[in-house]
Amino acid sequence: MPSSHYLSTIWQHLTQSLCEEVFAATREQERQRKWTLFAMVWFWIGLLQTRYSSQTRALLEARAGSPWFPPVDASPEAFFQRAQELRPAFFHNVFHAYTQRLKTEAARSFESELPISARSFPEIFAVDGSRLEKVGRLLKVARRTSKAILPGSMEAVYDLRRGILHELYFDPDGYAAEISLFEKVLPSIPRKALIVNDRYYAKPKIWEAVAAQGLSMVTRHNRTVKKQRVAVLAQSRSAKLSFDDWLVDMGGSQYGTTPIRLRWGSLRGPGFHITLITNVLDPKRLSPQQLLTLYRRRWSIERMYLAMKDVLELNHLYNCSPAAVGQQVYATAILYNTLRVSQSKIAASAGIVPERLSVDKLFPTLIDHYIMATGIAVEFERRGGHPMNPVPRSLSSAHDPPWLRVRIDEHLSEKRSEHRRQRRFCKGRARATSYNKIPGAKKLLRI
């Protein structure tokens, strides 16, 4: 299967005009410099794909005329100053605008076996947060602390059917509360959508916010929240699946608060026992079996974070500045969505479901093909006297050579071994801090 989908998609929607529109709509006091917003995005996309060990190496390659980086006539110091001053909001808005354009190509081909009709719930999202890996104490304001620094937190809204990020919010506070992060992404979720979360979100404040937004939600039951049974909707006992389906009132134990009417389901089977909560009160819209199947799909957002951090190397932060960390986060998200759309197209060409393709194998192959094809195509353009461009004209018109094809049998997912890696407790996390808690560093947290 040809990998030209990825090669032609990434710069088809991520254009200079898009970045100029975003800059004009987002700027407060910022000025256009030689390192424009488009040049910064181009640089980060090139850095993440070439996987150079440092930004300095990438800047040297750019000055030498590398086709993967923008030809900016400025000193390396100008880039680092721009990276520390350009708010992550610019990259966030570029990511949002790019994703809206990308959705025109993103087929709803993921989770095709999910037993929930699009008529009942047009959109299904998984929502979860994650912390970034620690950074070195390289900033002057951080050199007085001996603690590890967590440079930020993320809150993601993952589209289960399209297999891409619908929304991503970065906060430079490594200890930002997940409730406050959830409130940031909640307005981006369209009405009548169904979202699935972990048990942390099963709190009265969040249920009220979700209801006000016109959304449906499924979460694990949080035992710290008081419940009172109102009615028994259904009960079933069998060897494969037993369940109790109740109407309950959750919360209301604190003075001045009122309980919230929800559905509580306890589901048991061979090797599992799980308790779920939802505000979909009608079992005909969402049965206990559908609740269980849907919640198990929540793991997709965990795999998304794993792909961004390990495969796209978000765990390797190139810059300890909060602004630069945010830029890398959103550039990684742009790259992830592009690769997922390409994964869907390649799977459709091969007649298989996208989940059959391994992200760990496919993503590096597509990126390597992009690097090779861009280098060859730009060399042809240089010989023809054309100016440098992030999407070479000869790339879109060339036939797919043999080395630009993806062998499906070499990129299929393999069955996981029975051995499971145990989650390791890092003692350093207990002594970690964030920029928000360091005196003098709050001025760096503009987002």
C-alpha cells in the first residue's frame, strides 16, 4: 500500500495562510518576526520527524539548507528567544484549525464494532488527562530548587470513531487539577455527544457541568461519592455476565447541595467486576452490555498518550521553557492526527480495520518515507531552480516508487504476551514540583 496519503496530507491543510489567520486572531502584543508562526510550526514538525537530538542540531541543518526546516535568515538565538516568548495558545489554535480541516478526510472507521448506533449518539469521545515527564533545572529561576520539575499537564478529548484527537489542552502547571483541565475542554465537545471517563470524573460538580452542556457520560463509580438507591431497573444472572441496573441519587451529602439522579450498574463476569455510572437513564438507549463494551474502549485514549509519548517521543522534551514545551505538545498532536488519518486510509486500501495496523510499526515507517521522499523531491526542485517549499511540487505528481510502499504484513499488530508490565512507582514524583510553585517562574506561564 502506498504511503503517499501521509506525504500529501500534512502540508495540504497546514498552510501558511492558515497560520497567518491564526496569528492575526490570537495575537495580543506579539509581532511578526523572521521566525513567523508558520516557520515555527514547520520547524517543530521537521524536528519531530527527523528526531534530531537537539534544537541546536536542527537549527544548524536549517542554516545549511535542509529541506525539512524553514529557510529563516536569523541567528539561532533569535529562534530560542521566539520559542520562549511565543505563547502555546498560537500552536493550540493552529492545531484546532488544522484538525477541523483534517476531519474532512478522517473517516469514522475506528471502533467499527462498537455496538452503539450513530443515530443514538452521533459522537463518542474519551476524555482523560496526563502529566509530562520531568525536565532539567535549566532555567535560572528554577536552579534554586532541588526537586524534579513537571513542565505541564494535558487534557485530551479523543474521538473514538475517527481515531484522532478532537481537542487537546496544555497547562504549564504540572499539578493542575483535572477538574479545572476538564472544564477547559468541555466547551469543545458538541451537544448530544457521549463521553467516557475514568472514575475521577464521577463527581457531582462534573455531572452538573456535563448535563448543562447537553452531554451524556459514562464513568467508573467513585466510591467517595455517596449514593442512594431509588429503583431497580433490571437484574440478570448468567455464567457470562451478571448485572444489577439501578436508578440512584448521587451526592447531596454536603449542606446546600442536591443529589443527582443517575444510573448505577454493577457488572460481573469471569475474571472481572466493574461498577459504572451514567446519566443516560433509559436502558433502551444504553444497555448494561453496551455500557461495559463502551467503557472498555476508554483504553484507546491511554494508547493515544502512549503513542504520543513513546512513538512520537513526547517524553523527550527539547526545551525546558513552558512556552516551548507547549509548542512541542501541540506539534506532536498535529503529527499524531495526520498519521492516524493516514493509518485509516491505508487500512481501507488494504481492506482491513485500522486497529489491525500497529502504531509502533506504521508511524516510524511513514515518517521515514516522508523524510526520504522530501529530500529527493527537493533536490529535483533545486536543480530546476524552484524556491524551497515544505511540500515539494514533484512529491504530489510523482508515481509511488517501490520504496514508498507499506507492506501490510510487516505492520500488523501482534498479540500481546501474557506478561504485563507492572506500574512502577517513581519516588521522584513524590518530590516533584511545577513552575507554578517556583518563585519568579509564574511570569513564564502565559498560555
